[in-house]
Amino acid sequence: MSENSEHHYTEDEIAREVTELEAKSATAARIFDLRRIIGGLFVVYGVIVTIAGITDSRSAIDKAQGVNINLWTGIGMLALGAFFLVWLKLRPTAPPQEREE
């Protein structure tokens, strides 16, 4: 292409492209929000540990001095995971602020 065939963007095209990039950035920020990752992992592991606690034998509970530690730890992990996910739902990531130049 020759130098004279440059495409000059109009202000509307630039504004539209900036808006699209901001929307993509906000979406990426929501997807990779640590509260979602931490909450999801705690819920998954909490379910696994809770099931292990429900199915523990009497000898396993006796080893922990009569406390079903897997059950209580699993419930705690579920509660913490639910806390992170509820927090994410109630206070979502704010969209990026527009800069004034």
C-alpha cells in the first residue's frame, strides 16, 4: 500500500473502538476476579471434605478425639466459599472509570 492510502479514523470510530475495548477489559476483570476463583475452589473442596466427613468411620473420628474434623472443616470451607461468592454477587467489580483529559 502506498503512503497516501492511510485510513484516518473519525472520532466516532475511535470512541466506538474505545468503548468495545473497555467492555472487553471489564469482562476480563470479572472473569479473573480472585473472589470467584477462591470461592469456587473452597466450595468444591468443601463438598469433597464434607462428604469425607459424612462417610468417616468411627475409628477415624476416635483418632481426632471424638470430633468429626472432616465434617466440620468441610462445613467451614463451604461457608467461606459461599461468603466469597455472595460477596462477588453483592459487590461486583466496578467498570473502569473514564479518564478526563
